[in-house]
Amino acid sequence: MSAALTLATSRRILTQLRHDHRTVAMMVLLPSLLLVLLRYVFDDQRAFGAAAPALLAVFPFAIMFIVTSITTLRERTTATLERLMTLPIGKLDLLGGYAIAFGLVAVAQVLVATGISLSWLGLEIEGSVWLLVVIAALDALLGTALGLLASAFARTEFQAVQFMPAVVMPQILLCGLFAPRESMTPVLEWLSHLMPLSYAVDALDQVTRSSAVDGTLVRNLLVVAACVVAALVLGAATLRRRTA
């Protein structure tokens, strides 16, 4: 893996995104708009404070997954990726470049959403604001990595969209957003332990309720980070030169 080639790929993707204002606006602003909508749907500060930390993980995760999978697949179907793979550039260089580019967008997305939640929407946290930002950004990067992995298995943009309910929705349903995971049936609780979004939600909930940085929080962060790396490696291993 070459750092120079990886960074060159990132610059190319960021240059393309700079000319796609609608996509950038959706990625950066949509989580914040959804949180604002949710705040006024609840019309209750306590209810919003209970749900907002989990949604700071869920919204960026879901949005980055769908945007990344479709954008990457579009490059494959237009033969852009195939032409790049004829160059002396490794698959990890390509996916690493995509991950860095979309990861930077994810950081901007999370900074905006967190800033609006803490200021305008009145979200209160006991822990570090910067740790909250780091966890939410890591979760958005998880969505990016899984989107890159999903794009390796899809042949059309419609198929990429179909991965949304298969990959994203089960994690949202079982991450503890709607019910505590320990109150689920044993089978569902066991499945929730296999899903990385559960650990991101647990980490955000802990930062919201406590300023302590303990072994559980560190473990949750390491699990999410390991899943990001694993998804990128698997995506590189399954990346095909042709789509047909």
C-alpha cells in the first residue's frame, strides 16, 4: 500500500465531490436536518436527550453507507475504476483513498450535526464533546467502509440500494435505539453483539451520561475501529476488475 497513491485517490474523489454540490449538501446537512426534525417531533427535551446520542450514530452511518456504495459503484459501472486498476495502484490504495475522502466528509457531517445538537437543540452531555465527535465520526467511517464493501458485490445502483435494508436496517433495529439490548430475546441480543453499530451506540450513550473513560468505552471504540479496517480489507479482497 502506497501513501502517495492513496492520497492521490483521495484528492481525486474530493475534487469530484467539490463539483457535486447536491451530494455534498446531502451528506453534510441531512443528519442535522433529521435531528432538528426529531427535536420538534418529540417536543420534549428529555425525550430528545435520550434518543439523540444513538441517532448521532445512526444517521451518519446510514447516510454514508448509501452515498459511498452508490458513488463507488458508479465509478465501476462507468469503467473509471477499471481504468485506474490498469495502473500500478493496489486495491487497498483505491479503497483507502475512498475511505479517506469520504471520511473527511463524514467528519464535517458529524461536526455540523454535533454543533447543532449541543447548541440549538440543547443536547446535554456529561463527557467530552470531542470524544463524542470522535465516536460519531468513527461511526460515519464505519458506514463508509461497509458501503465500499457492499459496492463490491452490487452490479447496479439499484442493487446497491437493496443492500441498505440488508446491512443497515438490522443494525438500526438491534443497536438499542428502540429497546435496550439486554431486554431483547436471547437470540436477538446475541445478534446485536455481532453488529458494530451496537458498540458505537453504546459508546455514545456512555459519553452522554458519564465523563469516565473506562475499559468498556475503549473496547467499544476498538470494536468499531476493527470493523472499519476489516470492511476495507474485505472490500479490497473482493474488488473486481470488471462489473460484467
